[in-house]
Amino acid sequence: MKKLVLLILLIITAAGLVYFQNPKPKNFNITSPLPDLLTHAFPKVLGEENIWKPRDITIASSIKQPDLTAKSAAAYDITTNQYLYKKDVDTKRPIASLTKIMTAIIALENEDINKEFTVSHAAANIGEDSMGLSEGEKFALSDLLYGLVLNSGNDAAETIAQDSQFGRANFVYLMNKKAEDLALSGTHFTNPTGLQGDGNQYSTISDLLSITHYALQNSTFAKVAATYEYDIPESSTHKAYTLYNETNLLTTYPGVKGVKTGFTDEAGMCLVTYLEYDGHKIIAIVLNAENRREEMKELLDYSLKTEGITPPPHD
């Protein structure tokens, strides 16, 4: 009996030593180094079930593929969830104003559509493509979005980012945060415009498919991207504007619903197009093409033929 008691005491003593050497961790909280404003404003990190990415499946086809000059290109049917055409879809490339798709996403998800933005001197004089803003003018976000997407206005992009509740630097941070939340490892932003001069800014075809698919889920973005002409009447805070969509297939290729053009010397001619035709929804992209309009028409024709659909007559 004494031996048994001694054994029990030894076990209890050993257990105590283990506990005190490895005490149960106390509850703790990680405090974000960021201001509460930004912490609360970040979109929630998406669960895996909410992340859409193109499947690496390409439909077999006996149709002759188009001979594209585009360095990277793809057509993806989001109805059947497969590639219809793919070329170098994972290479990181400059994307010019295709960046503005993400700019629009961050604005729509974090700002009131009726919020008034003031045009700064820097925004009004950013240069290259613009909607023609003047310093001191004030616009609702709803109007600036049309200048951002239709005219590819760098001035509109800078106005949205600079006068956002976060400021320009944190707005760009949110662009990259959204890319991270969407599990896009081949994308990085340094500004809201796509101009290449102030940093290493790039994406891939596969990431752009995800970004465009995500953006089109927002009804406001989809409506803006599908608009050919938009009038902003003169008001006490700004002059009158008539804006036209640079995505010219919108009026010449039946079923096209936008989305965005892009060009810089580094990126070349870029185009993202969304097509709804004969029950299919197709996102097509060309990066660094010599003739983005003609090559996009070839790509759309090929995609429809691959699925056994006769392409519509178009210019």
C-alpha cells in the first residue's frame, strides 16, 4: 500500500512540474497598428468558398485559333467555367488603365455613391487620358465613376483616391488588400490610374479574369461599364460633361457589355471585354496587342465558334 501511495504522489508531483513549466496560455488580443478608421473600413477577408478563380481547363476545339499579336490573351466562359482560348495567362505584365477596374471596386465598396469629391490641382493636372476635370470642381461619386470607366479618366481616378475617406496612399493599400483577399498572387498596384511611372504595377490574365468577374457582380459597376454615353449637366459645382465609352465594341459587336480599355508605352494596347450572347457569358482579355479592337473581335468570334455558336454580324 505504501508503495502505491508513493507512486500516486510521484505522478501528481510530475504533473505539477509539467504544468508550471508549460502553463496554459492566457487569452490575448492582437492590436492592429492601423487606425481604427482603416481597420473597420477594410472589406472582410473572403472565405475560400467566396473566392472565384478561373479553372485551368480549356475546351478542345477543331477551329483554327486566331493569330494574335497580344503577348497575353484569354477568353473564358463563366457559364461553363472553362477557357475557350488562353495564351500566357500567368505572366505578370503592366496593365495600364485596366487598373481602374480595381479603383472602381474599392470606391464602390467603401464610399457612399452620393458622396461629393473635390478635384485637387494634382488630380486635374495628372495628364494622359482624362474626363477634363478642373481644379476645385465637385462631383458625386456616381458621376466620377462614369468618367473613370468611360473616358478612362486619370483625373477621375486621382480625385476618387485623393479625396476618399482614407487618402490616396491608403486607398492604394486597399486595392492591394482586395487583391490579397481575392487570392491574387500575380497582382500589385502602386496608383489608382495604371500609369507606370511611379512604381512596379502589374497583373496577369488569370488575375484579371478574377478581378473582372468580381467587379461585374456589382450592379453599379456593370451598369457603368455597359453605358455608351453619359451626360453630366452643369451645376453650381462643376461644368457640363458628355462622356463616351472608349470600349468601342460596345456599339459594334452585339452582346458586348463593356468593360475597359488600357494603354501605356509599357503595357501596349490592352482590352477587357464582357460578352453575353446566346446564353453564354464570356470575359475576354488581350494585353500588349498591336490592334486590340480587331484582335478582340477575332477572339470573340473564335470563342463562340468553339462552342458551336455562330457569331453575330458585326463591324
